[in-house]
Amino acid sequence: MAGQSGELRLPKAGRYGDRRNRRCRHYKCAHADLAGNPRNSPPGPQPICAVLDYSHAKGWRSTEAPSGNRSLKAGRGLPRQIKKPANRKAMPYVAVPSFLTALRRKPSYSRLALNLLTLTGVRSQEVRLAKWDEFDLDQRLWIIPAEHMKRSRAHIVPLSGAALAVLVKADAMRLEGAEVVFPGMTGKPMSNMTLLKVMRDMQEPFHVHGFRSSFTDWAANEGFPNAVVEAALAHKTPDAVQAAYRRTTYLGTPDNPGARVELMEAWGRYCTGTSSPKP
């Protein structure tokens, strides 16, 4: 196991018997220790090779770890350690309106940014890097450039009345010389931890990215088609055939707004407490 100094410490296996038995006992002890607690593994080299090299340095074996043994160098002497994926904790959508009400009580760039993120369903990077020239307030559209998107494809977000109200407040606080809508302390984009800090300051255990899940759950409960919700989130269509034939953006036209416009407007009304979710 790793000591305070970072060196590898092994369970005692004794100093008696022939070389082959002694080597076997050292391997078994190290195997049991490392397999029981993967964090005991030394950084850098694979654990078993480190054990053999350590044994060589102590005089317990005549050679270092064999460099030609690919199975050993790949660490296959240890059981595979499976990492369990952890989902980011999402706020239940029924709690979102009251959260946003509390969020608006202390206006700041970071709180306005988190408010807009929640109302539009975008990712943290997209709102933190947002510039004023991306917004067409007359057409009520936010055109996010490809370089700000996860999939490197431009994305258009219909702006609800609630989202426009956030931008009006941000414009009133606009920092001279800043290109981004929500600047940090130096006028440059705020860091990726800023929005999470807002959550922690408000003693909320949820993750910023989880608001996309809150939005998805609300939309499913309201009966909006999954394809429309996925388009609003800029998700890739998993079915290759559907992706090839489904070219619509669900945005519609100014005279005939599409399903995504209706979706975002309904979400904005719900978040500001002017409508109630379906039972």
C-alpha cells in the first residue's frame, strides 16, 4: 500500500524459504492488497510491475519486471476494476420555479447566467461564452455558433418571454468593453465553476447540467414529443436513418411558430410561475 511518503509498502511475507516460494508469497500479498483497494496502487507504472521492481531493489528477486511480458505490463495480473458511471444530480422540475424565484433576489452576472441556462436548456459553456452578437432580440432567437457547441454544430434557441427578460437585465448591467453577456471579474468569460458555486452558495446539492434533465422530465410530463425535446437540447439523433431523413428544426416561421417555440415559451411560463404542470 502507499505510505505517507508515496512509496509502495507491501504486507510482510517473510524472509525464509527458497527464492521461488518467497517470490510467490510477495506476489500473493501484493495482489490481495491492491485488488482489495485499487487506490493503494502506485501512480504511473502498472501495480504488478512495480511490485516486481520493488522486490528486485530489496534483493528478493534477481531481476526486474520482465519488459517483454505484455500481459504483465498491461496489468492483467489484477482483477479488472470497473468504474460505475455517476449521473449528475438533477433538481426535480417541480422545484425549479421556487429555485428561480430565490435566484432572482440577488442579481449578478452569474445568477443571470444560471437563470438563462435554466430557461433555455443549454449547456454551461454555451451560456458562459455567449456574446451579444449571437442574439437576435427582434426575432427572439439565440444563434449559438458551432465553436461553442459540444457537437461543433450551430444551434438556434427560441427565446421565451422569460429568457428575454433575463437578457434585458443583463443589458442594463452591461460591462463596458466586455464582449460576453455574462463576464467574470476580469471582463472575460466566467470560469466553468462559477455557476456551480452559485448552486453551492444557495445550498443546493444539484448539478448545473442537471437542469437539462429537469427540462426533459417536465416536457415529458407535459406531453411534448420526444423528437422536439431532443432537438431543443441539440442532441444527436441516435438512429442513422432518422437522422438522414429528419431535416426539420421544429422552429417554424415568424408567422407560424414551430413546436420548439411553443415548447420553450411553455417552459418559460412554468419556470416563472405563470402556469402549473399537468398532474
